[in-house]
Amino acid sequence: MTQTFAVPAADPATAAAHFSTRLRFETDVSDVHADLTAGLPGLVVVDSRGVAAWDQGRLPGAVHLPTAEIAVRAADLVPVGSRVVTYCWGPGCNGATRAALEFARLGFAVKEMLGGYEYWVREGLPVVTAHGPARRPADELTAPRSTVACDC
């Protein structure tokens, strides 16, 4: 007897096209950390959260630009031709998606960072707070404790 998935999988060509497309629009905290560490030229990481969230903690080097202000302030804060990565709180929030949409409408190459600030912190990566630099231990449910990369 042949068993099938409860929901059938797409054919391989359709699946390849879908996943390839997703990777053009999304990135993850590990890849953003690697790009920032490497000093990738032209990369601008944008925190689209409000002031209270920004003050609580943010990615090192991030630009604070709440989503509602992108259309008005992006030209002053993000150089033309930059590659933008947006982030918000975490996977339960679509603020980074809305911010990425605004940047795309302004003509920027943009990706959304999956996991947002939450997963950046949970993976033990460095942050900046009102009290200075900080780092929490990696949450073993999101990353190995011994490294910042899951090797996926």
C-alpha cells in the first residue's frame, strides 16, 4: 500500500522555483550576522520597531527607522543603492514585512530578516542596549550553545 502526505508535496520544479524565490526575499539572523561581521559593503540593517523597543535593544550598527516613517525619512538615513535588511520583533510580527515593502516601493533591494530581534537575541548574538553592548547565552532551542551558526 502506498502512503501519501496528508497534503501532497509540489512537483520538484515547482518546489525549486518557490524556495529559490523565498531566498531572494528572506534572510536569517545567522546570515545577517555573517554579512555584518564581514563588513559587507552597502548593507544597511533597519530596525522598524518603535522607540521603546529600540531603547530596549537592537542589532549593532542598525538604523532606527520605524515603518511609518520610512517613506519620509529613508532618503536621509539610507544611501541610494544600499542593500537593506529589515527586522522587527520576531516571527509573530509582520512589521519587518511591512518595512521591506516600503523600501521596495522606494526602489531599494531589500530582504526581511526572519526571526527578527527575538531570534537574534535567542541565538546569543550581540546587541546594543541603553546600557551599552550586551549578549545573552544562546537558547538551545534555536542555536547550539557553542557557536552562533547552526551549520544549516
